[in-house]
Amino acid sequence: MAIIEKKRILFALDGSEASFAALRYASTLIPPDRYEAVLYHVFDMFPEAYWDIRSRPEDDPAFVSLEAWAEVRRSKVKVWMAYAGRLLEESGLPADSMAYRLTDRILGVGRDIITEAGRGYDAVVIGLTGSGRKKGLVLGDTANKLLNGLSEVSLCLVGGRPDPGKILMAMDPSRGSQRALAFMAPLIGGRACQVKLFHAVRSLLAGTHPDEVLDRFESIESTRTEEARGAMRPVFEEARAILVRAGLKETQIETRIATAVESRAGAIVDEALSGGYDTIVVGRKGLSQFEDFFIGRVSNKVALLVEEAAVWIID
């Protein structure tokens, strides 16, 4: 049996139910022998709004009393971090495969997590909304900073309480899709899950066009659709082979191409919602600098559109 290299995963926690739900999701999806966990919290001694008016808290006349208040908060943080560790132990993760890191705020919570993520982690897992949740916002402020600022490290944004049993993998011929598949295959191989390999072809006919333009585009559209099917056939075949080698059965894998869609991100989300796929996997990078930009937009849009699911953005 091939040796599976363990992923090193940073769980960014803030004590909210959203962060614990993200922890439960990932520890249910990934077998305990395939990852190491670091439970991480950026401790902000003062409320976030405090920094709007103070850059040097030691100059505040109330600093001493604020410091005492912060120590009480720090002790509470240690309690819920211990609880997070117990959740991982209950999922089967050995105690020697997890570590705790509680650091003081330096640059800001989001930027401090990004800095920590650059120290040898494979992925960051965080709840889509945390303790600073605002009604009507899908992404919390910290998750939004990670989505836009994290690079060279994969990101998993978890909303609600997703069931890891059905996984939608957005595919195309790009290296981003290949990296996403290579990242996820060893994590889910051997699990009792269903995987759909999905590709969306955008329509040339979206929007309003003169009739003569529509007539011309219909022929081009048909040709493009057939070209896309031909291009994706070997991509799907290789992806299926990789998943089977990782431990999935053929019956656990299906493929689908959606054609004439207006938005690739919208099509991915619609497919996930209609099929009950609570896990969405997308690559961030494309075949070229231009496609890196475009695919980056797709992955970000997917994360913004989904509220009750887990979105893996693989870098």
C-alpha cells in the first residue's frame, strides 16, 4: 500500500459555533490518519472597534483594567480550545497529531492567520461566518480576508453544518483542476462518499443580440459544445482513474457537463444545490496568467454564493 503523506491543516478558530462546525466537518471528511491539525486562535486583547481609535493601548489610562479583563478572556479561550481538541480526539485523531497555538494579535486577525498559514501548512479551514457575524453577510470579515489574501495554501470555507458525503469537483483542463484533484483524492479515497466531476461550458448567447448575430452564434455554440465534450473526455477519464487508485469505487464517481450556462460559478452552485452536494472543490489557478485571474474569480464567486456548504479552494 502506498504511503499517504499527511496534510498539515490549520484550523482557524474563534470560539463561535461556525468555527466548531468547520472543525466537525473536516474531521468527518478526512480520515484521522491522513492529516495533522493545528488549532489556532489569534487573541485580540481588546474588541476590534478599540483599534479604530487607539494604536498604542499602553497609552490608554484604562490599560491596566483592560489588561485584567483580557486575562479573563484568555482563560476562556483556553477552555474552548481544549473543547475543540476533544472534538478532534472523538473523531479519531491521535493527541500527538494535533497542536495548539494561541498568539496575540499583531497585524489583525485575518492577516495574522495568513502569516501563520505561510509556515508550512497545506490548508486552512475556517467557518464562513464567525463570532463577528452580521445578518445578511455570507462571509465573515476574517474569512473574506483569507479568500482574497491567502496564496500558495489551500482554503476550506465551511458554512452551516455540511454533510461530507457528497462532493462536487469542478473540473476543466487547467492545472488548477489537476492540483485540486491531486489534493483531494488521497483525503477522500476509501471514504463512503459520492463524487461528481462537473464541467460547465459558458454560452456565447447570454444577453441580448440582434437576430443575425444569434443565427451565426448558434452554429458556433454547437461546435464549441462538442469541442468541450471532446476536451473533457480525457480529463474525466484521468480524474476517475486517480480517484479509483486513491480508493474510491467506480460506482462512487459520476461525470456531467452543463452547456450553455451564463455563469460558471452560478452553474457550479446550482449543480451542488440541486444534487445535494454539500462539498464543492474548485482550483484557483488556470493555464495562463489570464486564466489564473478568471478562475480565481470563479472560485471566489462560488464561495460568495454558497451559504450552507463547504467550499475547498485549492492552490
